[in-house]
Amino acid sequence: MARASGNTGSGKPGGGGKRRQVAALPWRGEGDALRVLLVSSRETRRWVIPKGWPMKDKADHAAAAQEAYEEAGLVGVIDDQPIGEYEYLKKLKSGAARLVKVDVYPMEVTGELEAWPEKGQRTLDWMTPVEAALAVQEPELRDLIANFVGIALPEEERPATDPAPTPARVAFQRLRRRVTALWGRYRP
């Protein structure tokens, strides 16, 4: 059942507290031919799934499908219920970092367009479920992908499930790197 409103009031940047985004988990094929599409983020170039802020005029699952179109040129059938959520640290235009929760909606891809709004801004790659799960940085997203396709990642291939760094930890790490660099420069 679809949600009545795509905007929960906490999705858009600007206020306090955790933000929420919506994402599509694009997939196609069955069995050994099953593939998951990952896209590169524009800023850090890490592997992610298409995601964005909720839209006032769209239910959350429809907004996730819109993001899949805009970021990867995908069309398909998207579930109206999320399969789960994950958190990540989003770098804002101001340079600050904000913890964001992302609701993930599976999307069976039925077509790929020749042109789309963000074509050329991102790299797209259809991966096996294991490759996709291991390519993403966020442990909760990795587990969502693995659970969705029904695979268990081997322990030796499972990166540690460190939680996403807090904005304070990121700022402290930057300060430590700067102090270390300066100390090395002026050390006798």
C-alpha cells in the first residue's frame, strides 16, 4: 500500500534532526543472471544506489523511481513498501555533514533510456549481488542488498560493520590530520 504523502516533513534539508531520503534498489534478471545496478555518487565517486529527497507531489516510492530515472535513466516497476533503511553521512553544500536515513524500495528494471537528466555525471554498473554488496561502503546498505537477493556474504569478505562516522568525529579527524601535517612541517 502506498503512503499518502511523499513528504514526511523531515526529508528536506534545512531543519534540525535526522533527515530522510528515498532510494531505489534497481535489479533485473533471475538466478545466476540476477544483477543489481549501482551508480557512482557525484561528489565522492563511491558506489551507491539512486536516491534523493522526498518530493511533495509524489509518494515516497514514486520519488525513489524518479531518482532512478534522473540518475541512471531507468524505468521499471517499484515496490510501494521499503525493504529497509540504512544511514549514511551526507556532506552538505555548506561543508557540514548530516546523518541521513534512507528508505530503500526495490525496483525491477524493465528498460534503460538513451538519455536522462544526469547522464555523464555518474558511472553506472550492473553487478552481481555479491559484487554490489561488497562495493558499497555503508554496512547497512550492504546487508540490505544481500538480504534482498537472499545471499549470505562469506565472513572473510564481509568488511567490519563500523557505524557511520558522526559529524563531530569527521571534524575531529580533519583537525587531527591538519595538526599532524603542521607538526611535521615545523618539527626540527
